[in-house]
Amino acid sequence: MAFSRSGLSRIGGSGDANAVWVYSSTEAPATVAGSGFFNDASAELTVGDVVLIVDTDAPAVTVSFVISNSAGVVDLASGTAVGNV
């Protein structure tokens, strides 16, 4: 599957602060955090924005952030899984 705009929602951030986003899909978090996955949202995402990746199949959440956004190519950090301990 590819990026779906309907899965991306801004949930926080204002003023000079970076934004916080949630992206929900059936995609594996490693796929979503891969370079270029969010290219279609490059105008909205900025370096330092936090992205919560929700895998609706698992369910699982991975916390990541935008490490680069240049010439329309968005790259996220690999992220950290948050689980039930």
C-alpha cells in the first residue's frame, strides 16, 4: 500500500513548536518510516515534527520524527515501538 492522506492527522503543535501527527494504516511501521513514504505530505511535514505511527492490524504504535524534508523527499527516523509491557 502507499501513503493515504486520510490516514494522516495533525494532533498538536502551534506557534514556533513542531507539530505532532498521527498516521494510521495497516502498513508495517518500518514501511511507513521508510524514506519517501510521506512525500505526498512534504508541504505539511517539517524537520522535527513527531509522527505517531499506528499499525491498525497489530495494534501497535511507533514513535518517530521527521529527520529530513528536502526537495519533496521526506525521511523519518526508524522510530521506537511503544508496547504493552
